Amino acid sequence: MLDKAELNIKTPQQTRAILRCLLGVVSALLIATLNNILLPQISAIFALMLLDQGKTAIGIKKSLIAIIGLYFLGLFGLLLGGFVQDYAIVTILILGLVIFWSFKLIQIPEPVRLLFLMLTLLLPFLSLTAEPLGDLILIDMIINLAIALGVAQLAFVFFPENINTHNPAQDKKDEDTKYNLNKVAINGLLVLMPAVLYFYLFKPNALVLTFVFIIVLGLDPMIYKSKKGFVLILANIFGGVCGIIAYNLLTITPTLFFYTFLIFAIGLYFTYNIFSDKKTVPIYAIAFRTFFLVMGVISTSDTSAGTTIVERLFGIGLAVLYVVLAYKIITYFNNPRIYKNELV
């Protein structure tokens, strides 16, 4: 009897969350596509990040701050890009400070720190390899983010979230493990800076994807203790296969109606599993993003679907191998964990 009551309460909450995420992601993709925005799949990925499991509504004020903040962060990265060739040492020192404080300022939400880190490290690199590309990427990201934020606002209006109850036991578990933030930041600097120096000095354009994943994975200094590397590879394989299947189906019936139906059907499958109670939720969340990335890369280049997913997996594999080994070695010599019998 109690089980039935719990099911009746829980099911509408999950259904509302599924519809909110599904309709929001699909709407963002279609709006960007119909308005001929460059890489409309980025809008869908941003919308998924805003409507993912555990996310709450972002107000209009915060949305505007996010758009303006992204613009100025991008300008900072482009500004650094203009100094790379003439003032390489100064630029490297500034990048080092950015990396250090990205790890230390844990008061700032992780997505914001990650976005700041990616823009600051990636845009100067793009300025070295293809100067106009940095400007295009920044403008495209701002437009896509604005679309995603607008759609997310409406999604939470039509499908409001419930008040989430936090788990005190989990909070206590998180508080039990404490770290020396200075050591965490130094370790992060020692892991990311060699990759930055390599890419800035040798400019390997074919490995830009690997550079991006090193930045993403590197922000988690404890990644060497988890199975995140395996989950990333598995999720990207799954999402890439779905992208290949969808692309091949679209070549048979290249119409807007079928495109919308296909995205909606695949999105329903992913969102249903994302908002389930399964342990495999992270795999579906990452795979859904990979699905859009693969579709976006294929639709804007001559690269085949199979080649795209192989290159992506190769880049992820290199990034996982480097970050995990680097953190494992550096943490051995500079363990940031604070033990109970240790003076802070």
C-alpha cells in the first residue's frame, strides 16, 4: 500500500522532469536550426546542461549575467590570444594563474569555473592556429547559450520543478574528506600546464579535441580514484553509435518533419533514462551530449560519421590516459588530503 502511494507521488515528478528536459532540448535545437545559427547542436547541449537531473530554474537576471559573463570571459581569452606570439612568457604566466585559481575558488560553481578555464585556455590557442575562428566560436556560443537559457526559462514555467530534498548522510560524507586547496590547485597546475605548453608550442590542430578533454577531465583532481574514464569512453561510444544511426536515417529521408521526429524519439529514450533511478544515469547523460556533438560535426564537415566517432574516442582515450596517470603520480608526491591527525 505504501509502495503504491510512493509510486503515485514519484511518477508525476519524473514525468514532468522528462517532459521539461525533452521539450526544452528539442525546442532549443529547432529554434537554432530554423534561424540558421552555426552549430545549432550547441544550443541543445547547453539546454541539456540547464535541464539535466538535479538542475533548478535560473532566473532572468542570472541568465543575463551568464550571457554577459560569457562574452567578457571570451573577450579575455581573445585578448590573451593577441599577446601569445609577442608576449609568450607573460601569456603563459597568466594562464598559469587562471589554472591555479580555477581550482582554488571552490566558492564559484564548478560549471562556471570550467567554462572560464576552457575559454581562457582554448581561445588563445585558436588565435594561434586560426585567428578568425576564435571570434566565430565566441559569437556562436553566446547566441546558442541565449537560446538555451530562454528555452530553459519557459520549460521551468510550464513544467515547474519540485523542492529537492537533500540527503544529510551524503552531506556528512562529503564533509568527512577535506583537502588542502593550495595543494589541489598546485596539482591541477602541474597536470594542465604541460598540456598547455605542448599545444601552444607545437600547435597540433588534429588534437584540439584531446586538449578540450584534458581541460574538462583535469578540473577533477580525484579522477584517478574513480571509474569516470571508463564511463566517458563507454558513453561516447554509445552516443556516437546513436549519432551514426540517426545521420544515416536522415540521409534516406532528409526532411524537417522526419528530423524533428527522429530527434524527439531519440531524446525521449535518453531523457527517460537520465531521470530514472538507474546507476547508469551518467552514461546516458554523457551519451546524449555526444549524440549532438557527432551530429553537429558530421553536418558541418565532409567527415564521415564513423571517422568522427573514432577520432573522438581516440581524443578521449589520450586525455583520460594522460590526466589519470599525471594525477596519480603528482598526488603521490603531493597528496592534498587532510587527515584527522594532521594540523591544517
